[in-house]
Amino acid sequence: MSNALNGPLDEAKNKIIDVAVGLIIKNGQALLAKRAEHQHQGGRFEFPGGKVEANELVTAALARELHEELGIHIHTSQFVQRLTYRYPEKTVRLHVYRIESFDGEPIGREGQPLHWVSVGQLFELNFPDANRPIVRAAQLPRRYSITSNLMMPEHDAIPAWLAEQVLEKETDAWVYVRLPNVSPEIYEDALRKLAMLRPDLNLIAAWDAPESVNCFIRGRHLTHASLLAQTHLVRHSERDYWFAACHDEQSIKHAEYLGVDAVTLSPIFTTPTHLDQKTLGWEGFAQLAQLSDIPVYALGGMQVKDLHDAYTNGGFGIAGIRFV
């Protein structure tokens, strides 16, 4: 089960405290506050935010808390995830939103020290236990690329062919290397050569790729069928990621149960490879995305211009093969 929920939950005896949390990102850095020593989980870093009052909308609480704590006015906030964590003394439910646009320069209006820290360095810091999944979510890209195997090249040409499929040479690019029709040996060799050719990429392997590829990859991707067949997931370190393909509420809820980091939800539109598959459209996507407590990528006919629609409809980002 997801590590966001620890132990059986009896709400009558252990009331849940709802907290709005801001994952504030600027120029590749995240804004952190440091808790006072006398506070619960004192001395640790934390993401800014605060308690949601009775009958208050979470987004309203987020805007209020960030203004009270930091003196900023947020423009937009993008839902990331919901996390429920049970401490021995209380249970908190974190509603996490990513914020990249705001007015004002953050200051610790309550005397709390503030720090801008590179997103990649967040793993090295000491956070309250409930905040650890936010550190993982902070690493996720807005665009999740998937390779195509429609025109399978010769074995020796695979790495160069794969590298050409990444539209932008960004150092934070995450690419799911989907080569379902090759042997495990060829797949491993392709990942090894691609990692050498493009060391800037975060490579995601197929869920059933051999263990020998672990030194080349950042995570693994479950197909819809393999997701539903899993009863648990294995992580070799906190920096290992799991993605999964979802099409409906059942698969989304199972992904949450397993502790998957993010899911692709498809198809939004008709694609050349799935001409006869029923599409969700943005309305169907929004209905399913709001059921998810973890980041959701819109998949199926996506282009860069669709990022805004994905955000508007509750998505975290877009995934696809042919970004243009």
C-alpha cells in the first residue's frame, strides 16, 4: 500500500487535519521554510502552507496561508497530490499544489527562516515524514516523453534513433523507452548506449525489464494490464520512480494503492496507433483526474499547446510520442 497512509485510520478517534501545501518553484529551485525547534517535527525543513479552516476551500486556504506566512499573492496553483499520513499523535492530510507564478518577494513573516534549494537537492534534506513524497513529486517533469517503435531500426541504430525522438534536449527530460518487440538483451544494450549518448536523460524502463538495467534508469513504467496484476512494488532507493498507464477509475485507485508516483491517463484524443479506441476528451479526463490523489499526465494526441488544457482539467502535465 502507498506509504502516504500509515496504519489503519479511525477518523472518529484520530481526526484528520487538512493542510494546504505550496510547492513553490522558481528558476529550478524550491522554497522551503525551517520549523522552529519547539514545533512538531521541529528543526526540519518544510514546504510552506497551513491548516485548512472549517468550511474553507483548500485553494482559498493555500492563498491565505502563503500570504500570511510569506507575503506573496499567488496567480495560479496546479494540483499535484493528496497525502494522508498518520503520526503517533495526529493524522494530517496534505493537499499539495505547485506554484510558479506569484507577486511579491517571499519573506518569513512569522520569523521562520526561508531557503531556496535546487529541486534536485531536496532528497538530501531532513523533512517531516509526511513531506517526503512531496520531495519525490517535485522532481517530476511537465512533459513525459514516450518513444515510438512504429519504425524499428536495426539493432546498432537503436540508440541514435531513440535520441532523435526527444524533441528538446533538456537536462530534466524524462523518457519512457518503449521497445516492446525486442529481446531483453537488445533492450538492455539500447538503454546502456542511450545512457552514454544522452546522460542528461532520466530514462524510464518497461516494468519487466531485466534488473541489470537499474544502473541506467530512473524508474519503471507499468502497462495497464501489468498494473492491475501487481500486489506490491519494489524500490531500490528513494529516488526510484514508478509510472503506470491508466484508463479508468479502477486502475487509478490501484495505482494509488500500490504507491505509484504518477500515472498516464488515456486516450484523450484519437491517435494513429489507436484509431478505434474510445477517447476520453477533456471532459472525461477531468472527471477521472479529480479522482486521483497522485499526479496525472494526459496522454493521447497531446501537443505542447495542450499543457494549459491539461492543467485546467486537473492534470499535472502531458505525455506523448509526437510532441510538436
